[in-house]
Amino acid sequence: RDLPARASTIKRLEKLIDSDKSTVQQLANIVRKDPVLTLYVVRAAQLKHNETNTEVKSILHAVTSLGYDGITDIAKHIQPMSLNPTNIQQKRFLHAISVSHHSAYQLQEWMHLKSLPLIDESYLAALFYSIGFWALWFHAPLHMQKIQKRIHENQEPPIAAEKDVLGCTMQMISQSLAKTWQLSELTQLSQDHSTSPTIQTLKKLHRRALKDPNLSTQEVRKLNH
């Protein structure tokens, strides 16, 4: 089942498509504003790239690959969503997307600061990391509410709660969707539990960010690597 994109973003995109003065870069800028729209554009472009066994490198790359006709087709078929302040399901869904969008932006800025390679590819991998989380809040909100209650009220470990309610983890669902939708290898690798940091490591990273003096030199060195 498909995910919706904001109706306002689709309208802006359609207006640009109909303009004789619009550019591919302007289309890419609009697509970037909506993670769900970005997902559809990148997914459609990747299907084209599969013919030459190559991967989509960026949002602009995806938009250029599809051209105006390809973007027009997506805009016509994607489900529009108008904001409803009283819809709790929609709020949770949009919040999940917003968190992913912010995380991808933060990673992109950090990588620019460090002059690291593969910035655009990493941006997309970070953006799509939690696509299963998006889908669950939109299509299975009651299951998600059960999981949240067990984690926050019953103090259960997140993975245990997810497996009990869903039969697997949300990260596994995200990875399965990434494989089904043929997203990049980097996206799929990032969603693999074997490559994910443990809760203990995440806590230490948080302590390092706060400049906790109790972290040993060895622990800091290990975190840096």
C-alpha cells in the first residue's frame, strides 16, 4: 500500500512542471522538501538505472534520469494528503517523516563539515533508514501505539516489544521495503542489525557529545573509529 505525500507539495510541483521557465534543479528542490515524494522519485529512477546496473546517486540525479515526463507521471499517481490537525495517526506519520528528514539533513551538514565523500548517497540512506517506521504509523497505527505503550509505560526493551507485536523489528521491515523497492545498497546496509550500533554505544556517543569527563581515553578512541 502506498504512502501519501503532502498535497501542497504536489501542487507546487505540478505548477513548476507546467511552467515554461522551470528547470530540473527547481523540480529537485521541490522533491527534496517531501521525503515521501523523494522516495517515489528515487525508486522510479532506480528502476530505470537497473537496466544499466547503476545506482541513483542523488535527488537531482533521480529527477534528471526521469525527466519532466517521469516526474509528471509520479505527480499524477501519488496519493495527496491534506493536513488534518485532529488526526492523531497523521500527526504520528508526519512526525516520523520529519525526524527522518532532520536526521538526513544533520548527517549531510556534518559530512560537508568533515569533507567526507558520498554525501548525497548517505543523505538518501539516512532519509530512507526508517521507511518501515513511516509505513507502520500510517498503515498500522494501533500496533505502533501498543509498541510505544510497552516501551514507555512498561519499560520493555524496544526490540522485544517490536518482535512481540509485529513478529519482527521495525528495522527489519525497513530493510525489507528497501530491498523490495530496490533502494541503494548503502540504504540496505544501514538498516542491517549487524551494522547498527548497540544501545550501549549510542549512550556512550551521547555522553561524548556532552563531553562527559568520565569517558576513558580508550572509550573515546573506540567511538572515534
